[in-house]
Amino acid sequence: MLKQGKLELTWVGKYEEKKIEPRILIEDKSKSYGDPNTENMLIHGDNLIALKALEQDYAGKIKCIYIDPPFNTGARINADGEEIGYEDGIEHSEWLDMIARRLRILKELLSDDGAIFVHLDDNESDYCKIIMDEIFGRKNYMNRITVISRSPSAFSTVNPGVFKAAEHILFYAKKRELLIENACRVKRTPDYAYNKWIANPDDYYTDWKFITVSQAFEENNNVRSKKPETLIENYNKFIVNNAHRICRLTAISDTGAGKKIIEVKKKSIENPDVIYRVERSGLDDVYIVNGQQISFYIKNVRELDGELAATSPLTDVWSDIAWEGIANEGSVTFKKGKKPEKLIKRCLELITKEGDIILDSFLGSGTTAAVAHKMNRKWIGIEMGPQCDSHCLKRLKGVVDGSDKSGISKIINWQGGGGFKFYELAEPLLIKNSKLPIYSINPSYTFDMMAEAICKIEGFKHKPIGNFQGKSSENRFIHVTNEFVNSKYVFSLVNELEERQSLLIYCTKMQSDINLPDNVEIKKIPKDFLNKCCFESEGI
């Protein structure tokens, strides 16, 4: 019998199951800022453990994830994003394991109608796509977006060969059939193929007279300049401002057009230079002359970033976003790895609306959170490095108080508002004895912290009600105690339960021969959750 195999990418550690401790988050109120009722979260700590900490409350709730993980180039970067020398990059298998473990949790956090953008260069993007095909499914692959991030210059092209100008964004849906993409257009120079000008647009359409756009520009241009760049700029503005009377002739398909349009097309061929109109209910009328449709340029003009502009549909090559001058966006310097606010804005515009939750677990200098905030999205940002304080915290305070006028602030008229809460990732609940192979409760934990941590590990929602610290359903409760538990103690708790309700008790010491009701279970601290997860730091 032939064995059925599968095509897959493998690496050291791929099949090692590592149960990550879902730690609690501790708010640092001295660093939280703005609206005290905000749901926005800035988290300082290891992003793998922080993602696990979010899973209980946010699984299936995140609409959009944008991450910009390490590119694995070998460059060493300090807190200001500056290269300070080179060392070996993360060994390839380690990088694959690092990204795969995070992507698995990120998928669980995504809503069914959500999507993820993963920004990489060509060092690991192809390998990452294979991993994402495996985790998200190839059917949920949307696009590989090519982003032009560098332009050749005298200083950057001294070496022979092909100049690297692009980075890549892998775009995947959680469930492709549920993802709704918003219509997006980008600015472009006007399309000069639209070269006909209607000299008398207010007359009845059968009397329209045509001249060239260049003729019309010469007749109407009041600004005389010998500078070519000024002339071109004025010509382009002229086209945009008069797009309703600029047109071109386009072919009419005999198979794709409607019956009425095809009939009129034939009639127009038989009657040269006569303009016909096909009226359509709920749609623009179609004008036909000499067997061709009169297509107006106005359909390609939109208001973008507060001004009228020639536009075209968004493609999978993004070359229109400027990367020059972004080093000081948000008033924080991060020379390597910083992304333009307009880039994040486009990703969010593509699939989100106001009020959606945005997540970035490699927050860096805080760009994703800043843009999401300005666009009235809720956000969660995770950063483990010192720049969480030196960059993210500083930048986001500026966004909240309205002092940040950089990035997209002007084009969306951002004036400030809202707020965020700052969280530290708690230490492990258990610590290992330095001499013996035993664990004990971390002495930095208060009783309330311990109770919350145990609730999270056991899958209970931490919500103290009377003697119960939380519940996992309407009928299942948990009680955590440091006291000695005996039959009397148990039955005092059972008396608080209603019919068909059950109870899990966690304690440090208990009566050895205790008889329990059928609806009560007792577990020991820490013995009974030692095997539930790893209580060690996960590193990157």
C-alpha cells in the first residue's frame, strides 16, 4: 500500500508542543493616558506570552492584524532603530519556529471576517507564505502586496547588480468568503489617453463639439510659465478640475454589452458622427458615436486625502507611498524598520471600519497603534523592547493630546482624543527552586493576582462574585483559597450554589479523606496545574 504524504516546510522544533502560560496583565496606571474608560491597550512584554494572555478575552474578536516581524537580515538594531553592527541573524529554523508559533495564536484571535497583513522583505517572505498557507489555508490567501520602499540614489547604488527596492506584505483572510474588502483607489498622474474635450457640454448631447484637451488647455490656461514642471502641473490640474467634459472613445464588446447598447452601436455605425444616448435606470447613461462609447474621465477622479485627484484602482504594487522623511513621524526617531503611517492607513482602509479592533504584536515605534487611533479604530499594541516606553508611550501620548501633527494627522484632520491603558506582562505564576526540581508560587504575586492567574490557566473568566473568583459558564464556578479545606469548608461553598451548578476549588492544603459532592472538584496549588503550561520565559 502506498503511503500518502504531504508537501510541507519543516524546521527544528516544529512538532514540539509548547504550552504557553497565559499570564495576567497588570495595568500601570501611572503610564495609562487619556480616557479612563478606553479599551485601547499598550502592552510591554514578550509578545508570544502576551498574545496567549489575550486569547481568553479576544479570541475571534480582532478584525485586522498588521505585524512587521524581524526580517532576519543579521543587522543589529538599537532602541532608536539604528544599525550598530552585525551579528548572525536568528538561525533559520529559529525564525520559522518564532513566526509560526505566533501566527497560530494570531489566527485564533482573528474574527471570522478578519484578515492579517505580515510585512517582510525577501529574506523570509517566501518561507513565511508556506507557513501561512499551512496555518491559514491556501484558499484564504488574498495577495502578496509589493511595496516600493526604497528608490535608487547615488549613495545606494554604488554596488553593481539588481537594486533592492521592494518589501512584501502577505495578506490572508481568516475565512475568505466572509471578508469584505472596501473599494480603494490611489492617486496617479492623469491618463492622457482621455484626449477629447467637449467644447459645449451644456448643449444638448447631439450638438456636442469636440476639440483636443491640449487645445482647450491652451485656450483656458492663464498661467504662462516656461518651466516644464510648472506647465505639466497646471495641465494635470486642468484635467482633474474639468474631468466632467474630458473623454475618450472606447470599444463596445458585442458579447459583454447589453442588447440595447449593441443595437445602438450598429445604428451609430450606419450614421457617422451622430451621437446616440442609451438611458439606463439606476446607472449612468451611455453615449455612443461611430460605434464606440464616449467614456468620461470624471469616473476616475475622486477626493483623496482632502483634495480632488486623478485615481486608479488599488493594485498589488504600492509605489505611491513616500518613505522619505518618515524617520521623525510621531516625534520619535526609529531609522530602521519604521513604516509610513500612510501604509498602515491603507491596510486599515482596505478591510476595517471605525470601532474595529486592530492588533500589532511587533509594535516597534508605535505606528500601527497611532494610525488606528487617529482612524477611530480600537487597538492593541505589544512591544517587548525598551522602545515600548521611549517610543510607543511617548508617541501615543502625542496622538491622544493632539500634539502629533505628523503622518496622517493633517489629511484626516486629527485633533486628539481618546486614550489607552498601559499594561505590564506579569512574571510567571510559578518559579522553579534553584536547587530542587520543584515549583512554588512566585512571591511577587498577591493573592488576588494568583486567583486571577489560576482562573486564566483553567479557562475561567476572572470576575469575583461573593466567594467565587470566576466562572467558565453560567453553571461552572471557581474558588481559590490559601486556607485549609475540609468538608465543612466545602459545604459552606456548596450552599451558595444553585441547582445544576458546579464548583472547582483550588487550594494549598486539604483534608486527606474528604468526601466531595458530585458537583465539586478540588485541585492542589501548584501541583495540579504544573503540566498545563510552561512557566518559563519564551524569549523572542
